[in-house]
Amino acid sequence: MDKVDITIIGAGVVGLSLAATLSDDRKSVFVLEKHSAFGQETSSRNSEVIHAGIYYPPGSLKAKLCVEGNQLLYDLCQQYNIPCQKLGKLIVATNQTEVICLEAILAKAKKNGVRDLKIISAAEVKKLEPNVAGLAAIYSTSTGIIDSHALMKHFEIEAKAKGAEISYSCEVVGVQKIAFGYEVMVGNNGDEFSFFSEVVINSAGLESDTLASYVGLEVEKLGYDLKYCKGDYFSVGHGKSKSIKHLVYPVPEVKGAGLGVHATLNLQGELRLGPDATYINSRDLNYDVDPNKATAFYESAKKILPFVELEDLRVDTSGIRPKLQGQGEGVRDFVIQDEKEQGLPGFINLIGIESPGLTASPAIAEYVRNLLL
């Protein structure tokens, strides 16, 4: 049986970041991806935002790794010419209740180590964004946008240059604990093969709970079972993409599934609204966007973006988030865990890696590297 030191299951942005980082350590690294190319699911269907680390519970992995990842990503972009822009973000309050909420958001962000924030008045909002309506806002200067495909391509090239092997169209169909490691079983275009791996890292995104079950972990008992949450986007046309210069977010709802329908720009200067958040029961990955949702997006957006008209909105794209919390439940943290306490040393689970997974990806890789020391 062929042998490798480390197997990474999944070539999304986190899996590729892991490959680029762990290949440094003179270990043989093998990445398996069921799709024909990298980043075909959550990693390429998102807002491509570099988050500051504002919203996450203090002390959580989401907070720690987002704050660390923010700086690491900007450093990577500068060093390797990966396209990004530090646009800044406004979290806009439209009533007095939301104005009070801004103070709580600011306090949480400061506990997380985010230092570049301040609350600004309605007049200051107008100065920064004449077309945005609000009573006050949190202004974050370290929030930005990135070309996620270019980032993943960088990680892929770096990993291969360091000796990692990345195999596409290879779906892991089984993982079994054996002496000193794991037997990994793989399906590839109707054929099957298996090999020995001392360490297995489950970075399978939407299927990470299924992969965890392959080694006998009771995913529901451990709280690892994923809930799929779909987010749709609409683009804003009619020449209105230049109406804002920053990312513009509403004040998020308590226990909301997302951050609310917000306005983001991409590196081409195109303006999008979204994503919303709808829990779905099916595990079939249907990315169709219901055009009838345009009215709800318009009603949500017009409170802070009065220049948007219903007829401006066009169906754009959608993505599916792998959430650990169910609808109406409190935020759950990333699971990044060596399962040695379950009798599975060297089996590393990464489950529930939703936002801020893109921002956190280089920091997650360093965190996992430390788990393996």
C-alpha cells in the first residue's frame, strides 16, 4: 500500500492553504478533491470579503483566526500580487435601537483585537458615502475584498512547488483507522484505490460531517452535523455600481443566520446585494436564484441604500454555507479538532468552516500546523 504523511480532503481555500503551509515541513502531502478543479463550492460562492473580525464571540476560533488571517491575507496579497482592495466597511444603523447596538458591536470587536474601528455620525456617514442613509455607523478601515480564485491559485502553485500532490476528480469514499494511521479509500472515474496516511485532515466543507462519520465518529452526538444555509445574491445594474465606495452592511439581527443583506463591491467595481440566509433541507446543491426574491432584497436594501430601485436588481449567484447551528440557534464556533480523545489521533476535523473561513484560511493552516507538532 502506498504511504503518505498527510492527506488533506478538500481543495477549497482552506484545504489549499493547509497544503501550502504543511508542505513546508518536509512531509509528503496529498490533497484529494472530488471536483475537477479547486474551490467549486463555498470557496467560490461568497462575497470575497476580507473580514476584520468584528462580529464573532470573543475567545472563539472564528474571532482569533479572522483577526490573524486579516493581516496574513493582506501580507500575502502584497508579497505575491494577489488582487485585493482595502475598501473599508460601514455598518449602518437606521434607528435608535440599532444605534445602541453599534456600541455593543464595537465593544465585542475590541475584545477580539480589532483596533481600527470607530463609530461615526450621520454627517460623517454622508461625507464618506453621500448615497447611504443612516443615523450612525461603525467604520472599519481594515475590511476589504479579494480575488478568491487568485488566492486559491496561489496556494495551489505554492503547495505544488513545495512537493504537494493535488489530485482532482478523486472522491474519498472511506477512511479506516489502522495501525499507526489510516487507510484512505478513493473513487476516481469509476476506479477505486486506497493508500496509507499517517495524518488525515478533513477539510471537506459541505461534506465534512459525512467524512467524519466515515471513521466512526457519531456526528450528531458530537454536534458535528451540518445544516445547509443558502445565500442568494442580486446584482445592481443601471450604472449604479459607482454609487458607493465602501462595503455597506446593516446592523445584524440577533441570532440571525447571516449578517443581513449587504452591499459589496468586487474587484471589477460591480455592486451586489446579498447574501440572504435560508436553511435548506436538501443536500442537493441547487444554486438557482428565485427572481421573485428581488422584492425582499429591495425592501431590505432601500433602508440604507435609497438609490436602489427594484428594477435595478438582477439575479446574480448563490452559495451554500456549512453551518453547525440550526435556524434560530446561537452562533457556533469552527470545529478544528484532533480527534485523539475519540481514539483517532492524527485525524483532524475542520467542520463548520463558513464565514470568516476565507479570511481565516492562512491562520487556520498555521493553527492546524501547531496541532500536528
